[in-house]
Amino acid sequence: MDKISQKRGALKQMSDVAMARDYVAMIGGPGTGKSKMWRAYSVLERMFPHCEPRDRWTHRRVRSFWEMDASFVKFREMRELHRAAEEAKAERELLAQARKEHAHFIEKTASLRAFLEHQDEAFHSSEIERLRGVSGGGDCSRAGE
């Protein structure tokens, strides 16, 4: 085996390990390296409970991807990492969408409450209090006053 083919093999393995490291980071989400590793490990262990001991996810294996100490990545591991990363990404997108909808709801509620206060605060006092409770009690309508 010549030196060029040896280097290509080493680069391919390194790129697989680098890809696995990126997947661990995606699965782990925001935070420090240790917290990402532990979250990724717990997600992988929960999502893929293998009966065979040699196929089970271990914290040591996840850490070897994170620190790029692994010499190779098994095809099964890469598929599982990819699937877990896709699910983590979808979950974060769903959470972002829910936050956006919630912010829109709070804005709409505050706007309605401000409208009722402007119309006749004494007459609509019970409805205004209910809307204040629904929107979390923050008085967003009078922030500029």
C-alpha cells in the first residue's frame, strides 16, 4: 500500500469521525462540551436500546466522537447519529415555531386588552382582568407610557 492511499484512508476515517462529532453537537444542543456529550449520550441510549452489549451506546463512545479520538465510526452508529440529529433538529424547529406562536398570542392579547381599556375601562374591567391573567400578567400595553 503506497503512502497516498494510506493518507486517503486516514482522511476518510477522520472525516467520518468529524461528521460524528458534528452529529453529537447537533444532538446535544446548546451548552458546554460536557453537557452536550451527556445529553447526546442519554438521547442515543434512549432512542436506540440495543440488546447486544457490543452495540449499546456508551458515554465513552460518544466522548470519543466528541474528542475525535475514535479511529473509526461504524455504519450503524453513523445511521443512528444521523437519525437522532434529524429528530433533535426537528424538535428545535418545532419549539421555535411554538415560541413564535406564543409570542404572537401574547401580542394579540395585549392589543385586545389595550383596546378594551381605551374603549371603557370601567365597563370592561372583568374582561381586562381575564386577559391580563391569560397573557401572564405583564402589562405590555402600557410599556411606552
